[in-house]
Amino acid sequence: MHLSLIDYSEHYFTNIKKIEMPTKRSGKFIQILNEAEEREYLVLSPRELGAYHANVVERFCLLQAINGSYHNDKKHYFEIHDPAWTIVGGGVWAINEIIKTLTLSGSSQGYGFFEARGLKEKLSSSALVSGYTIKIDGR
């Protein structure tokens, strides 16, 4: 399964905030699969862009034209209506461009734990984190 790493940081900092992207940043991430296309997505979103993992899922779905909706009025859980897509889980991330590290840890209250098995290897082929040390839950 091929992994695509998506980072909404540039959009947030340069397009919305109109500032230079910080070399150290963090936020929430989700891991999503499309079994039919054999594609996996790891989507990073700066913490300032949304309070919940559901906000990350919603943005991803809007940009990919995937049908979904919020499960409740509090907007804590965004549900994908297309059965080809599965939300594996989520967590928190941190990038330090100075020392070239990407750290993934934790879990999502709404979507649970992400699948860490094989993730380091898949991420090492991504141009966004080429040459980075990838740390997953302290591993």
C-alpha cells in the first residue's frame, strides 16, 4: 500500500496567517486508507487549524471530494459515508526542521490509535520528510 504524506501547515501559515512557516510546529494527524486504490494517507494539520481530529478528517474529505458529515452537533466526529475509505486512527505530531525530526504519538479520542506498524519505513520514502529522523511513540 502506497503512503501519501499531506501537511496542511504551509496552507495555514502562508495562505491563511500570511506568515513564514515556523521551523518548529505541531498539531493533530489522522491516518486514512482507501483499500480499493491501495492508498494510505497520513494527514498533518497544525493545532491552530482545528481543535479536533474531526476537523482534519473534514478538511481532507472536502479537498478529496469524499462524502461525509459530522456525527453530532458538537462536531467531535466527522463520518465518511464512502465505504472505500477507512479512518484508521489519529494522534499528535511535531516537526523540527532544524534538527530534522518528525514525531508521531498519542491517539485520537474520536478515531482511536493510529497503526504504527511499518509507518516509519513508509514515511522514509516521502519527499516531505526526506532525511528526517522519524520517531513513533518513542520508538
